[in-house]
Amino acid sequence: MSGYAAEFVSRATARTRLPLDYSVASLRIVDRVVDGLRRTTDDPSVVWQSLQGLGAYAGEVFVRGFGARWVDFDEETYRLFQQPVGVRGTDGRAWNPLGKVVNRFELGAAESVHELSFLFPRRVRTSPLMGCAGGRVR
């Protein structure tokens, strides 16, 4: 999926000046682009390739920014999310950025990819002093 996201960004930025830089802030642009697609059609099949590209891009933001990893969903998770792949956060939970993009298209502004980033678990950073004798830092 990382390669798919990179190809999407390459195609999208070749035609437009979208600042898709894999930052959390760029997820606002994903929301806006989806809103623009909603104004052109109400049929997701017409814009499916764009929605999947935007979802892959959003997932890659979580991979690069929060230490998530792409995973193939098992049968139960697939039934829940209706997507074959997603990302798993550092806390082990599965997340569905592709589905979130589709939900933004189908349901509107109540579904926000950018706001999803506020809920996403952050990388766990360890201090080089952790694990020292006695467990206390002076």
C-alpha cells in the first residue's frame, strides 16, 4: 500500500499543486478533496479510484507519522470495515483510513480523516534512562 500511496501522490501532484507531504495537516486536504468529489457526483463508483488513492495516502500518513503498519485484515475485521487492508497502530488496534475516506464521501463532513488523526495512537518513545538500576531518574 505504501507504493500505491506514492503512485497516487505522484499522479495527483503532477496535475495539481496539492501539498500532499505526508503530514497530519495534509489530511485536511484529503477531507477537502473528498468534499470536492462529492460535489461532482453522489455515486462512489464514479470516483472509486480517487477515493482509494486518498485512503491509501491517509493510511501512509499514519504509517510514516505514527509508526503504524499496513496489514491485510482477517475475515472478521474485513466484515467490520468492508475493506481488505488497513493499518495497525502501535497499540495493536486496527484502523481503516480507506473506509474513513469512503465515509467522508458518503456521509459528509461528520466523517473527517483529519480528525481521525487526533484519535490515532502516537508512537511510544522510550527514554534512554528507562530501565536503569532502581528505575529512578535523578
